[in-house]
Amino acid sequence: MALLYGSSYQIPGTSPGALIAPADQPAGEAVLTLTRFDAHKVAEAQHVTPEECQGWLAEAAAAGQAVTGQAVTGQAVAGQEGDRKEPPPAGKHPGQPIFWLHVSGTPDADLARRLQDSLGLHPLALEDVMNGGQRPKVELYDEHLFVVFTHADYSGLGLRLFQTSLFLKGNLVISIDAGDDGLFRPVRERLSRGGKLRQLGPDYLLYALIDLIVDHKFPLLERMGAEIEDLETDLLEDPPADANRRLHRMKRHLLLLRRQQWPEREVLNVLLRGDKDMGIGKKTLVYLRDSYDHAVQLMDLLETYREVVTELQNALMLASSNRLNDIIRVLTVISVIFMPLTFIVGVYGMNFDPAAGWLNMPELGWAYGYPVVMIFMLALTAGMLWFFRRRGWL
Amino acid sequence: MALLYGSSYQIPGTSPGALIAPADQPAGEAVLTLTRFDAHKVAEAQHVTPEECQGWLAEAAAAGQAVTGQAVTGQAVAGQEGDRKEPPPAGKHPGQPIFWLHVSGTPDADLARRLQDSLGLHPLALEDVMNGGQRPKVELYDEHLFVVFTHADYSGLGLRLFQTSLFLKGNLVISIDAGDDGLFRPVRERLSRGGKLRQLGPDYLLYALIDLIVDHKFPLLERMGAEIEDLETDLLEDPPADANRRLHRMKRHLLLLRRQQWPEREVLNVLLRGDKDMGIGKKTLVYLRDSYDHAVQLMDLLETYREVVTELQNALMLASSNRLNDIIRVLTVISVIFMPLTFIVGVYGMNFDPAAGWLNMPELGWAYGYPVVMIFMLALTAGMLWFFRRRGWL
Amino acid sequence: MALLYGSSYQIPGTSPGALIAPADQPAGEAVLTLTRFDAHKVAEAQHVTPEECQGWLAEAAAAGQAVTGQAVTGQAVAGQEGDRKEPPPAGKHPGQPIFWLHVSGTPDADLARRLQDSLGLHPLALEDVMNGGQRPKVELYDEHLFVVFTHADYSGLGLRLFQTSLFLKGNLVISIDAGDDGLFRPVRERLSRGGKLRQLGPDYLLYALIDLIVDHKFPLLERMGAEIEDLETDLLEDPPADANRRLHRMKRHLLLLRRQQWPEREVLNVLLRGDKDMGIGKKTLVYLRDSYDHAVQLMDLLETYREVVTELQNALMLASSNRLNDIIRVLTVISVIFMPLTFIVGVYGMNFDPAAGWLNMPELGWAYGYPVVMIFMLALTAGMLWFFRRRGWL
Amino acid sequence: MALLYGSSYQIPGTSPGALIAPADQPAGEAVLTLTRFDAHKVAEAQHVTPEECQGWLAEAAAAGQAVTGQAVTGQAVAGQEGDRKEPPPAGKHPGQPIFWLHVSGTPDADLARRLQDSLGLHPLALEDVMNGGQRPKVELYDEHLFVVFTHADYSGLGLRLFQTSLFLKGNLVISIDAGDDGLFRPVRERLSRGGKLRQLGPDYLLYALIDLIVDHKFPLLERMGAEIEDLETDLLEDPPADANRRLHRMKRHLLLLRRQQWPEREVLNVLLRGDKDMGIGKKTLVYLRDSYDHAVQLMDLLETYREVVTELQNALMLASSNRLNDIIRVLTVISVIFMPLTFIVGVYGMNFDPAAGWLNMPELGWAYGYPVVMIFMLALTAGMLWFFRRRGWL
Amino acid sequence: MALLYGSSYQIPGTSPGALIAPADQPAGEAVLTLTRFDAHKVAEAQHVTPEECQGWLAEAAAAGQAVTGQAVTGQAVAGQEGDRKEPPPAGKHPGQPIFWLHVSGTPDADLARRLQDSLGLHPLALEDVMNGGQRPKVELYDEHLFVVFTHADYSGLGLRLFQTSLFLKGNLVISIDAGDDGLFRPVRERLSRGGKLRQLGPDYLLYALIDLIVDHKFPLLERMGAEIEDLETDLLEDPPADANRRLHRMKRHLLLLRRQQWPEREVLNVLLRGDKDMGIGKKTLVYLRDSYDHAVQLMDLLETYREVVTELQNALMLASSNRLNDIIRVLTVISVIFMPLTFIVGVYGMNFDPAAGWLNMPELGWAYGYPVVMIFMLALTAGMLWFFRRRGWL
């Protein structure tokens, strides 16, 4: 994303749903992976095309209809897991298999059009997929459910946000992730291990993906929290020189995350309110409520962090002003002490007549008076410099 | 607009809908352009009068009635595109043609009255059109739908806001744009190229205009975002002298934009809630929801910008206070070092007796002692000046 | 009003609706003007008493009943406009005439009681009328509709707020204005010119008065906006000494206005929601919605002003801190340059032996050495003073 | 109340409604006064016990039943006003008399239990009565209506808040006031004078008490407003040394008041919404709405004060920073002028040879040179001290 | 809890309700205590296992059914109070006994699974129990009601928050408290003393526990309030050096508490709205409303504290800036006085010719001139140091 605060957008005035890639976005090497599973089997085909997906979906639908229409035909297709460019096998038993198409990377204009044609995705949804940096949202088109989320990455490079789009269309779940960091690997692993994920419907798969996106922010916020605590310790003891910059950076990151988290919570709320047409079953809703709780908790953490960082900024301001007071107090004391003294020695020019009494500046007559004074002054300067350095003033 | 923060208004106590142009507004050279189109043809007549529009509308209505009433009469009128002062041709086939009257510039009192008389626009709506700087709003009069939006221009001249008023009255869409910058040119071009815009009804044209006004702010905000990022980089490294002014300017612009964007979102929301009498079809509502999402995204961006700019002001405050601390620390250190030294040399007046020992200020007896000291002091001053300039203190 | 921030109040514990004038309020010379009009005629009687009003109202009611009950009796009363102490003439034709009683100035306890007795106004409403500084509100008593608004005056004297109370009781509209500045003169003029105001009912008259009160604030806010822009220009270039005070004053004014504007908008909203018993017709509601839009726009402007003034305070804070930095930097540079130099000349006491070489301070031996040095120092001082004055430091 | 910000509470884990007095609260010398009145008579008994109240209430109820059940029995009881320990007389005519029991001071555990037993007050309500500093609230128990308010006292001692509890139970109104300042005396006086208060029911008495509590804050806020205006005048001209402390104190007081006023408004709102079981008649509701308006107005005033005080803090901050700038500017100018001069005189040590010319420091050879210079310096110092004192720097 | 601001969480992507203890949480030595009581008896068994609980519950259910189904069978089981590992005795009379299972400490994965299996707790609820630091919430599962609260501990160690989870399942109340401080001891004591707690149902026990958790924060807030008042007194008189740090700490604590208190109030509100399936009776709701009032009061206190602390920070800022002004004013005055004096004495080098007059610096010729001046300067320095120390500048 070129602009940290911005989002991609179509050139104003272009027809809606025109599927033109934004100028600054390179033709991504989006990779499609299709997973087909039911309670008994999992098969995965990598580097598929939208047209192949369409074919396999149609085949499965036909098989499903055959099964329900007549009787068990039982044309079992041996599932070779991980087999490339081979149609994933249909389940041995009746009951529709579930398809999960994962697109890694942002689709370019050509791929978007093919996805629209083959899988019947809505052009406005695809426009949102192509123009990254959308606000998290949920949209129920006639054709399918469309959800946009953001997943975040916080590392040495700072905060990076990636758009993740999810579609739920009958037995097909499509996930399109602009990031390249294997966000959904744990779901893939759970799928291969079996369990609830295999037995429940496509809505549960959708939930599992959403849950992962939401929970993905916990370790991230934990890292941020640790950073804030470090900053806090440093700052209340001895504010480092870059405290201001670090606080500013942290606050900006929190701000950007909150901008995503707020609507994300809203999206989950809309999903929870459970419009029937959305295709999310009652059983899945119980779990989704859990995700919602997590999203609220994240929001809560973000707000707390923000308030703590603001407090730290206040504390830094006060510390900085205290420090200034300290320095100026020293300056004032020194000045106030030496100014009258200097005035007095100025008055007398210290021209006391050594002849008038042996106590009158006998130093002036000493053979080494001058070098002794010079050396004394040098030592005094060195001492003060050492003292200031120790106090951290230099 | 004379006043940046203000809006034009009628003199208090004048009768409502009195159509008196505000004092500071010159009798604009408002130009009317009528476009007539159906699925097959587009014709455009420039510099038309409201009365001519009325005539052509009546003619089209009569033709339409004729068509639906009896049979296809087929009096095709050859459409000469761009032909001035000629009535735009009626469509060859039955089905009402759609009219788009675009007024470029703010109408004066005379034009407003003629628009009221010929096209039946509500006087309160026309009052709002004439008094620029209105808050974006939507009003459903008995006669027509009336929408006020603002479109913004951000260039070297700073931020300028122009009021754009839209009317939807049966088959007629009227757009009145106080700006002079061809805001709606892309729609005109899409019209001439055909496509959905030609096939769908006047509500879709209205949507296309609204969509353009909304999306028009994306490049503007992108430019602002880039400016903010520049400011941020500058500021955290070495705050430029005019940082304060630039931040203030930016915040004011954001404030003015937000003041428009907030009710604009509201207007879109009202349109979306889809009161039937508004004449906006279900098909168009899907697209309008997209515009609403964009408006929310813009609002979001504006809020984020505002918060970032506020953060930058805080950071500038802290940086400024840090800088002050640094300078005063140097001052203090120098003072604290030299004050005692000066006191000491004052005490002795450095009247050491050169006769008492050869180490006692032999410089005083040197032939070039004075010029050497003078030159040394000159060099010292030059060195310090060079150092301060390098540190940026001068 | 004695206290800027306060409002008048009854002594706690007095019976509600006791109609006792607050202590600090002088027995106002409230002047009553009764206007009687219908579509054909307008008549105005000044310095009337509540009892006279009651009489004329009863007469008109009787005439109206006579008319509707039997036939046109046609006892035309010649209306002498401006005729004092004469009953305003009844309309020539059937149809109830409309009465507008305007009270200029705050009524004292006696007048309030007579208004209550003669015209049947509710004692709680009259209590609010007498105790100025009420929050704008609308109250629907059994007897009549009661609305409190505030109108503002912003001139050399600062901001002054006056309470304006409106009653709507059948055909009678009563307006009581604590101010003395002919606020309603434009309505009076429009009445004499005829037009909608004469043809529509008492609710439209009420609207016209409300509209005037609302719109009255536009020029006021325009003046404030111009002042803010002036302040902004001054402040970003060279903050004047009284910037702080002016900003504070402005903010306080905005605060007081907002305190009135917020409930005023609410009142208009309540009127709009159109409880039937309020007696406001559908036709008038369309216009009232326009007033509501204006009230929202005013609120909007006030908020924007407030934010701009806050921004200006921030900018002033930053500018002040920048200025301090500049001054201290100069101080530091000068100190840092002269302190070592003074130390060095202190060391040598500049006792170079002129005898040791002709370059050793020959000035000391010059005949005009002392006056030349003195004059040079004088010139230097003058130069620096001139420089500082030019830089604005003195 | 021991803690300004706190409230009393039961030790956590004690049974609810256990009626244990909080540790820090002394066994108050709560005094009970029972007033019995109807349209014809008022009688007051001081220092009554709960049991006596119970007896008289039962007697009145029996009499009332007798009256309504059979016929007028007419056992008139002579009412001796102010008679101690005598049962207040029943009204001469049928119609229930109204009882008002006022408890001055916080009841201790024993009294609370007796109130519970004799008069049937709910233990949870009594717990709230005993634990002062409750949030204003309204609670409708099966037995009675229970309302908690706060009345405030603002004098030389600062702000003090007292809890006032009100019960409405049939014909009995109970008021328990932790303060000792005769808050309800005006009601007592109005009762003795007759009027509406005597004719209307117990709900109107409740209203009269509530109205007094609400209106009681007007003079208090007036005093605060006057103080704020004083502070404002002082501050914008010449900030006094204790401005910071006074502003802080004022803000804290406003904060504490607002904490009470906010729920107080809520309580009135709940009473207004007029749950039937509450026993507040329609006639009283009209008056209660007036009290609600007053509560809103108070809230409004508090908010305005708070904002003004915040503005004053900002202004003080800016004034303080301006002052600092002024002082430092003077310091800088003086330093910048004298530093080079002192350097120059240092260079020459002013050792000009008086012998070289008569203009070379002839002062050194004058007989009174030294005392003249000393006196001149003394005069200069005195002059500067006088000047600084006049400028307020010392 | 490792992180102050964080909460424990499952590794993203793990199956929901997987019951895996978070990495940083040691396998707690959770201790289970089962209490069985009815109106007549209380028995307590410590160190029980979930399976034992299940057994006793089943037994009691069977006995209950037996009783209600047929007749009184009366197999009284002697209750040995405090008897370890013995089933708590069933009540002598018909009527279900109530069970309270208290788990002290956070259960580890094994215990959680056994609780799920034996007592039928929902896995998602148990997941929340194991991952401490949850947001207070209420969840109504099919199986049981689940409530999460936080109880706080504020001592020398700062603020510590512990999660307390409550389950209500038929006659069984389960409380799981991560803290180890005998929070619920008062309830246990009241149980053994009898009273309402023994006579009312399990919902009343639940209320008693909730009430304790809520009220537990009153003493904590009282302590905080006292600290704030101390800080306030210190700060307005003479800001201590660590004021900034203490204010920051206090604000952070308040922030963390508020983050818990806000949803806690919400939870109580949900419980109050009284969904029937929750199993909370009408009688208990009256008491719960009391708890809700307390929670609101706590929230109120927290907000007030936060505002006061913010005010104190402002006051500290202003005090710090005032102090700086004072110091700089002194510096300036001293400088402004001594600089011209030093200049003057520099001019004359004080080389007045003692020979020209007896008043010309006779001190120079005194025998003890030099030591006298030196001693005087020493005394002056000592005096100034003493003065500065007394003023608190050193």
C-alpha cells in the first residue's frame, strides 16, 4: 500500500464494478488453492483456475443431486491429497462436499473477471477485493455473502495491514488474502486432522477463518503492550531522547488498528444478528458470539493502550517541564551566587596594596602564582565537566 | 464564497422562498446544458433556456403518451449532437427519454424564478441553491426530490468548497454546480459511450452524479494524506519553522471537510433507507449502498487524518519543549563553567608580578602579546559562530 | 441580566407560578401592541392593556360566531392604522381575523397577573417569561402552546442574550421580547405589505416570528466568523499581545450561544414532530422544516467556530513556545560567545606591557582613547536597541 | 462525610438491608417532626417517635374509614399548633388528612429499625438512608416510593453535600435530611399559610419538597457564577498567584455537583414518565415538569461553568507562558546589551593613560571619584529595584 | 498475570473450546470446596473432585424425586460439618438442597475437562475460565448461566485484578476465583449463621456472591480516594518531586478498573432485564437491582476520580510553569541589577588614584583589606546558599 493512511480507489467517474486494477497495484501473482472436504476426506488442488473450480463445483452438485434424487450411486473417486491440477474427489457418501477456494494475493483485473464469470461473484464485491484498504464490512448480495476484514502484521517493519475478503456461496467458501504470510495455515491443518471443522457446514468454515483473523491480533497486541510497558518504565525513570518519537509511532499504530477494529466489531455484530439469508446456522452463531467477544476485548485493549499512551505523553510533558525547571534552577543559583561576587572583585579590581600588609594578596608576588591559578582553573573546569556528564547534562 | 467558515443567507425576515440573490453574489453567468438520451441516442443542447427545456419536456411527454396510448407513430427526429438551440431529438422507439439539465454556475434571481416557473422547482429548494454554502441535505418536496452536496477542490489555492444541487423530477435530472471545473465530465463521457447509464432510469443517472461527487474526494484526501506524511517525516526529524502554521492549515481544512462529509453521509443514508416516493429503484439502491460505503470510508479517513494531525501537534509541542531544554542546558553548562572562572581571574585581576617569577604571565611582556590574544579571540568567535550555524542555532 | 452565565430564578420555596418578579429586575416599562389582520386589512393599536385585548378578542369571536351561525351581518368597522387605544377593526368578510399581541420588554408582576386573568395564560409559563435567561423550550399547556427562544445581539458591548417568549392560543399569537431592538419589525412590514403572511393562519405567523429569531443569528455569526478570520491571520503571522484575551472572549461567546442553540434546535424538532394539539398546520410545517435546517446550520457553524478557536489557541500556544525558543537561542548564543571572551580578557587584565612592543595596546596611550571607546560603546548600545526594536523585542 | 469523593458503604458481605450504621457515622441525634394537615388545619408535633406516628396514622385511617363507611361522626380534635407530644388533630371534615414526617439528621441503626417496624419502610431503602452519599435515585418498592436527592451547601467552608431521602406511602410523606440547615422551612411556612399545598394531595407535597431541593441550587450556582466572573476579570488582567488553586477548587466543586445533578435529572425524568403505581397525580406532573426543566437548566449551567473554567485554565496557561516570554525577553535584551560592553571594557581594562591626554579618564584622578561612582551605583540599584517592584516582578 | 494490560488467549487457530491452558499459566493447584445447604443444614466438603460432586448431585436429585414422587422417605444423613471427602448430607425434609461448588485458583486443562464431563459445563465457558483477564460478561448457554466478573486487590503491590467466574445450573452454583484471598468468606459465614441466604434459592446465592464482588471495590476505592486527597493537598501546596509519577500510576489504575467496571455494570443490567431462562427469580431481582445501583455508583466514583486526577495533572502543569516563572524572574532581576553595575566597575577598573583624595578606595591601602573582602564574600555565599536552601531551590 503506497499510502499508510489511504486506501486504493477507482478513478472517480468510472462505471461501478468496472474491475480495473488501481494504478499503483502490480498485477499480483495471485495463487488459487481449492480444498474439497467432507466428513471423510480432504483433498487439495493448488494453482487451479477459476474455470476448473467451476467445473468441479458443477460436478459435485450433479453428484449430490444424483444421490439425493435416486439412490446411492457410489462412484467413489480416489482422493489423492495434494494432487495438483486434479479435480478433488467427491465424497464417498451422499451429502454435499464443501469447497474452500483460497486466493493468496490480490487478483488482477483478468483474474477478477474470470472469478466473476465462473463463480458468479458480484462485480461490486470484486471491485472491493481489488481496491485494498477497504473498511471492514459485510454485504449480503443476492448471489452470496461478502465479508471484508483486515489482518495486521506488526514486526520490525512497523504495522502493516492486509485486506482479507471472504465469500460464502452455498457450499463454497472463498477467501482472498492480500497478505502472503500463511494466515490460514492453522485452519488447513485442523481440516487435515478432522474434527468439528470437517463435520459442520461451510458456515462453520467461514467462522473458523473469521476467528483466526480476529484472534490473530492478540499476539500482536501483546507485543505492543510489552512495548508500552517498556516505554512506561523508561519514561518514568529517565525519559530517553526518542521517547517522543516512539510514543507518536505507537499512537499512530493504535489509531490505524482501531480504525480497522471498530468496523470489524460491527461486522461481527451484523453477522450475529443472524439474518437468515446469510446462511449462518444456529450452531455456528454460538461460536461466532465467542469471536464477537474477542473482537470487543481487542477493541477494549486498543482503547486502553491509547489512553495509556496518551497518559505517557502527558507524563513526558510534565517530566520534560520538570527537567527544565531543574536545569534553570541550577543556572539561577549559580548566577545569583557569582554575580555579586564578581561585582565585588570588580569594585576592588583587587588592587590591594601588598605593601600595606602581608595579607594583601601575597599570591601576586609568588613565583608560581600564575601557573598555580591556571592549573586550578583547569582542574575546576575538568571537575565541572565530569560532574555534568555524570548528571547527564552533556 | 466570501467567508471561509460562513454560508450565504437571506436577510432575516424576508419571506421564505423569496428568491433574492445574496448581496455578495454576482449575477452569475449560469450556463444551462440539456442532455436527452435513451438507450439508442444521446443529444446535447448547450446554452438553453428554462423555457426551451419546458417545451421539449412537454413534447417528449406528449410523444410518450401518444406512443403508449395508440401505437408506434415513429416520427423520428434526427439528433444532431452538440447542435445549439435545437430541441434534442426524441427517441426513435417508445419509452420515455431521460433529460439531464446541467446548470454550471449559481443561478441569479431571474434564472431562479424562470426555473421555478418553467420546471416547477420548489421555491425553498431554489432559495437553498442560490444561497451557497448550505449543509448537505436531502428534502422530498411534493414536486421533486432535492439533494444538496458539496464538492471540494484542493490545490495551491487551499481548500475550496462548491455547492452542488441535484433535483430528480420524473424523467428529468437537474444538476446545479456552483463550481466551474467540469466535475461531471466523466458522466457525460460515459453517457456518450453508452452502457448501463443509458439503459437504466433517471435514478441511476442521479446515482452516477452522486457517486462522482463522493468519489471526487478520494484523490483530494490522497493528496492531503501525502502532505501529512511529509509533515510527519519532517517533524519527527527536524521540525521546520512553519510546521505550526502548516499543521493549523491542515487541521482547518480537515475540519471544513468533515463539516461537509458528516451530513453528506447522512444524506446518503436517508436516500438508502429508500422512501418509495423518492423515485429511486431497487436496482439503483445496490449501487447507492456502494456510494454510502465510500462516504463512510471518507469520513473514516478524515477522522484518522484529524487524529494524526492532532498527534503531530502534540509531537511538535514536545519536540519544541525538548529543543528548549537542549538550548538551555547548553547555556547553563557554559554559564556554570565560566562564571567561577571569571570570578577567579577577577580576584587576582591577574596582577601577578612578572618580576616574582618567570612563569608569572610572561605574555604580558611579549612584543606581540596583545595582537596574538586579539586574533585568538577573533578565531574563537568565528569558530563558535560556525559551530552554532552547523547546529542550526543561527 | 446581572450575571452573564446565570439565569433569573424565583426564591427557592415560593409557590410555583406565583408571578413574583425577580429582585434584580426593575419593573419594566413593557409596551403592548396589538395587531389585528386578515387577508384584507391590517390594524395596529399601540399601548393597549391586556383587558382591552380581551375585549376585542371576545368581540371578534362573537362576530365570527355570528357570521358562521347566521349569515353575513357585515358590520364593517373602519380600520384606522396606527390609531391608538381604538379597537382594531374586524374583517369585512367572514373568517376569523388573526390577533398578534407583541409585548416589548419584560412584564412586571402586575402586568403578568393581568395577562393571566385577561388572556388565560398559564401561570408557569408567565413565571418563565418573568424570569429571563430560561433555556429555550416548548411546552404544550392545556390552554395554549408556549415556546421560549433566545435572540442574541453582538455588538461593541459584547454578546447580549434576550429571551423571547411566544404563545399560540387559537387565533391569538403573543410575542414577549425582553430586548428592545425591534427584532420583529420585518414581520410587521411584511404584514402591512400583504402576501402569504396575511392569508395563512396564526401558525404561519408563529413560524414567521420563529424564522426571524433563528435567522437573526446568521449576520451575528458572520460577524464572528470575520473576527475569527482576522484573528487567524494576525495570529499566524505575528501574535498580538491581546490574542489570548480575544480568543478567550470569543470562545466564551460561542459557548453561551451554543448553550442556547442546542435546545433551540430541540424545540424546533419538537414543533416539527407535529403534535396535532399544537395547532401547527401541515402547510406551515414545510416552512418550519426550513427553519430547522437553518438552526442545524447555525449549530454546525458554532461547532466549527469553536473548533477553529480551539485550534487557534493551540497554534498560539505553539507560537508562543516557538518565540520563547527563539529568544532563548539568541540569549544563549550571545552568552556562549561572550563568556569565554570575557574570561580571556579577564585573564590578561589586558595588562600587556606597551613598552614590550608597539602592538601592545597602543590605544591606551592615545590622547582620545577613552572618549573614543566610550563613544563606540554608546553607538553599539544605540545600534542594538534599534535592532531589538525593529525585531519587536522592545 | 469523611471522604469528599466517597460515599458510605456497608462492609462488603453483610446481608442486604441489615441496617448497620457505617463505622464513621456517629449515632445522630435525629429529630422527628410530624405535621398533619388538611385543607382546614395544620398541626405539628416535634420530637415524636416512630411508634407515635404509627398510632396517629392508624387513628386517622380509622377515622377516615368511619367517615366514608357510615356518616360524619365529627369527633373534632382541637389542633394546638406547635404542641409537643400531642397527636395532631384530625380534620373536621371527612377526607383523609395528610401526614408529613420530617427526620432531621441521619437515623442511627435503632431508629432505622423502628422506622421499618412502625411505618413499614423497606430495609434496602433504609440502608441507603443510613449510608449517606448515595447517588440520587428513585426506587418503587411494593410498599412505597423512595427517592434520594442531594442538597448542596456552598459557603466559606467549601462545598458540602447532604443526602435527602423522600418516601411517599399513601397519605404519608417522609423526608429525611442529613443536613441541619432548615432546608424545608419555606414549605413549612407555605403550609401554615394555606394555599394549593394544603388543598392538593401528598404527591403535591412531595413535589413541593423536590422543587425546593432543585431550586435550592440556583442561589448556590449564582454565587459560583459570580466567583467565576471575578476570577475571569482578575485573570485576564493580571493573574493572581493563587489563580491556579482557585480554578482547581472551583472545577472540583463543579465536578462534584455535576455528579449529583446528572442522576438527579434522571430521577425527575423517571418520576415524570409517570408510572401509575408511583401515586403521582396528573395535576402534580405539570408542576414536576417545571422542576425537571429547572434541573436541566442547572445541568446546563454546570456544564457551562465547567467549560468556562476550563477555558480560564487555558487562558491562565497562555498568560503564564506570555509572562515568561516577557521576562525572558527583558533578560535577553539586558544581557545582549551589557555582555559586549563588559567585554570591551574588559579588553582595555580601562588602563588608558591619563597622562596621554586630558580626556583619558580624568575621573580616576578626581578627589571624590570613588564615592561618586559608588553612590551612583547605589542609586542605580535603588532605581531598578523600584522599577521592578512597580512592574510587579518583586 | 504477566502483562498488566493484556489478557490470556488461546493460540490463534486452535479449535474453540479446546481447553488448553495458556502457556504462561502454571498448572494451578485449584482447590474445590462443595457446600450443601438447605434451610436446616449446612455441610461443607473440602478438596472434593468433580466426579464426587457429580455423584452427590445425582444422589440429591434422586432423593428429591423420591420425595416429590412418593412420600417422605426420610433417609436422613447426618451432616458432619467440615468433614472432608464425605458426601454432604441431604436435607431432612423434602425440598431440593442447594449446592455451591467453589474452585479456588484457576483450573488446569485436566480439571477443566473433568468439570466439563462431570458437571456439564460448556467448553467455551471453561475456555474463558482458563484464559484469565476476560472482559466481564454474561452468557446464557443451553446448559447453564455463565457470568464473568473481576475482583480487584489494591495494596502495596499496586492494583491486581483477578477473574471470578460464576455458573448457575439448576440447584448448583459454581464459583471459580483466580485470586487466593478468601473473597467469599463472608458468604460462607452468613451461610453457617442461617438467614435469608439459607432459605432462598440458588439464584439468591448467586446474587450474594455477585454483591460481594461488587461491594468489594468500595473499600478499595475509598483507599484510592484517600490517596488522591493526599496528593491534592500536597500538590496545591508544594508539589513533591514524584507527583508526576504518582498521578500517572493512579490514573493507570483507574483506567484499568474502569475497563472492568464498565462491562460489569452491563452484565448486571443484562441480569436485571431478567430473561426468564436465566433462572433468577423476581425476589432476587429486587436485591440485584441494589447491586446494580452499587455498580453504577462505583462507575461514577471512578469517573470522578479520573476527572480529579486529570485536574490535578493540569494543576501540576500550571504549578510547574508558575514555579519556572518565579525562578526565572529572580534570575532576571539579579542579572538586570548586577550587569550594569559590573559594567560600571569595569569601566573604571576602579583604578581611582588614592593619592587624589582620601576617599578614593582607601581600602586598597588597608593592611587587612584583602582578607576582609575575601571573608565578606565567603559569608555572602554562605548566606545565599542558606537562603536558597530555605526557599527549597537546592
